Amino acid sequence: MLVHWLPPCAGKIKLNTDGCWYLSNRKVGFGGIFRDDKGEWILGYYGKPVCKTSLVVEIWGIC
């Protein structure tokens, strides 16, 4: 399956986020990236939340 990024409308910024929680070793993390309509990087972030559930990790990716 080919995955590709679709840019936002002209003059807009897009935020892509993700969170990950591994049940086997209890490792968690989240991150996100802001890009403009040309795909240029504006800002990125990542982190490791204290609470370790898959839902909380996904929400932290957005927050």
C-alpha cells in the first residue's frame, strides 16, 4: 500500500499527529508536525506521557 501526504488548501497549515503504545514492553510516545501548503516543515514536537494507555498517548499527540 502506497501512503502519501496530501497538502492543505493554499494559505493553510496542516497538523499530522501520531501516538504509539507497545503492550509488550509498555513503551509510549507521541509526536506531531506542522507543514504548510507546499509541504515545508514549520514545527515538530514529540514526547513521552506519564499515563501509559493507547488512548491517552493518541490524545497527547493532538494536545
